[in-house]
Amino acid sequence: MSTIVHSESVGTRTKVRRAALSGFFGSALEYYDFLIYGSASALIFGRLFFPESGASATLLSIATFGVAYIVRPFGAVLWGHIGDRFGRRRALILTIALMGVATFLIGLLPTFDAIGWAAPALLVLLRLVQGLSAGGESPGSTSLTVEHAPDGRRAYYTSFTMSGMQFGIALGSLVFIPIALLPESALYSWGWRIPFLASGVFTVIASLLRRKLEEPETFTTMRTEGERARLPIAVLLKDHWRTTLRVLLLSTINVVGTIFNVFALSYGSQHGIPSAVMLAVVSLGNLAAMVMSPIAGWLSDRFGRRSLFIVGSIGATVFIALLFVAIDADNIPLVYLSGILGIGVFYAIPITVGATWYPEQFPAACRYTGMAVALMLGILLSGFAPAIAQGIGANGANWAPAILLCAAVSVISSVVALVSPETFRVTKELLGVKAPRG
């Protein structure tokens, strides 16, 4: 087994910290967009962008949240090809710009009353653009950080991309709390637009940070030695399809996150819990996860990926089930406690571990593509999980289907984790080439 050397030169520290900071703000933008769109689809878009009101409009609105996940795998192939063939930095600059512009334009859209069916059509189009760009954002950020980070600290540094994700979700929730408290006339005319227009700030910050990134030595060595794959997706499907399938199944755990951030918000609001309270629960849960992610990364570097992933996956589902019980009982303190523990502690563990573990299982020549394709296919179910739970559960009146979905992916991802290679002691040069089981 390779010996891990815990040493960082000044130059290495600068590069990896810059990569981690870039990943933080890039993921913050991606998941800020994710949360504000999810919140708006659960609470607002049904009334503004569809001709009917009530439960059917809410179902249609929540379904538009899921359409972005359809194009994520196509975005994964596109950005993975650019990242593996032409450079991680170039792909990441393009994804962040496309994502930010699409979110900003949603805030400018006219509603159904103004332009009829063109309104939901444009909403879906921009949502698809968001999905296309998201197909390469977090996979690229985590792959680049893994390649910049020193052996023995890969999970710690990569965890900041996950912290950014949680920060973006928390910020989106916090922004929506005062928006949800606005009078209806203000909320449905201009108030809902503010969170989308504000995404421009994240876009500018993340874009400036991306321009200062350097390509990791792993990629520059491949370019110098002529080892870049001409068609990374072909290499992936021919030689690494088993790894792709394995990472795909591991990443289904993301269903738990969308059930919490979207379906639980809608369910709680329909069952007597004020929207502001549910938004606060989402925000606090994700703020806790932002703090938990570096801790989970540090633990993963010290004790390994596999066992932590399994504990977090199972614990997250248990506490999300408790959250719905608390909502039915109108027990506000328990709603807060179960939401914070479920998402802020347990769910934060597998998504943080996975951010490092998934790209570690692919060789450098197709790492970006492999991470992106496997992750985007794996989380495809996540995008539609809220709509599936809403539809099967009598238009959101029953939470059992939501928890069955969470339980199913927890079991699947945990079983796959048991047979996945342990990589925390594998040196960077051997990742995807030699990954001992123990």
C-alpha cells in the first residue's frame, strides 16, 4: 500500500485553496439556483405560470423543477469532454457563466397572464439551460480540487465544494423567508423575482475566481505527454463502465436532499406549518451541513470513505422520516431538530464523502467525464423525486412515498458502498488505476 505524505508547499497550498474557494462559490451559485427554483416551484410558480390553481398547478410547477435533470447527463458529456480534452479551468468558466445568465433571466420572465403558454415554455427552456450547465459544475470543481489537493487531505479540501452547495441552499432559503412574508400583491408581482436577479452577484464572484485557477499538474502532464483521450466518453464506456455504474448507484442518495429541500417544504406548508418556518428549517439544516462538510472530509481522510458514507446514508433517511412525523404532529421544535440532524449532520456525510470518492475511482484521462456522467445519471431520480412523491402521495397529502424513495436509495447506495474500492490511502498517481479494497 502506498504511503501518504502529508506535506504541502506554499505553491500547492495556494493552488488548492484557490480551487477550493472557486468550488465553494461555484457550488453556492448552483445550489442557490437549485433552492430558489425549488422553493418558487413549490410555493409560487403554480399560480404565476399555469392557467389553473391549486394542487394540480403545484404538481405541474414542481415537475418543472425536475426537467433540468433530464439534460444534466447531456451537459455531463459536453463539459466532461471539454474538461478532459481542453482543460478543467475552461469548462468551469463556461459552466458558471451559462448557469448565472439562465437564473438571472428567470427573474425577468413575464407570467402566464402576460404572454400565455409562452411563459411556462420559457421557464422550462431556462430551467433546461440551468440543467445543462449544472451537468459539469460540481463534477468539474470536485475533480479539479482532488487533483490539486495533496494526498491525505483530498476529502478535506474537496469538502469546501460541498460546503458551498449547502451555503447556497441555506442562503436561498434565507432570501425566500422575507419574500414569503410579503403581501400577496407584492409577492406575486415583483417579490419573487428578487432572489433570481440577486444570483448575478454570485455569478460575478465565481467567474472572477475561476479566471485565476490553474490547471492541475495531472492534466498538464497528460497534455504534455499526449495522453489525453480524443473522445473521453468512448474511453469511459469501453473501459470504465463498471465504475460508472457503481458511482451512479452511489449518487442516488441525493434523492434524500431533494425530498427535504422541495417536497418537505411543500408538504409542511400544506399541513399547517408556516412557509417561513419550513424555509427556516431548510436554511438551518443546510447551514449545519456547511459546517459539517469539512468535518466529514477530515474524518474521511483519516478513517476512510466507505463506512462514513453508509452511516450518513442510513441516518439521513431515519431523521427525514422523523421530520414528516413531526410535521403531522405540528411539533415545531421536533421539526427543527429532525431537519437539522437529518440534513445538517447525516446527509452532509455521504455527499461530502462522495464528492471526493466518486472522482477518485476514475483515471485522470476520463475523470471529469466519468464523475459528471455517473453523477448526473445517478441524480436523475433526485430531480423528479419531489414530483413523484407529490403525485403518488395524493397530491402531497401522504408522505409515505417520499420516505420509501429515501429508504430505497439509502439501501442501494449503502450496499454498493460495501463493494466499492476504498481510496483514501491511494496516492494521486494511482487513482483509478489501483484502488485496494481495504
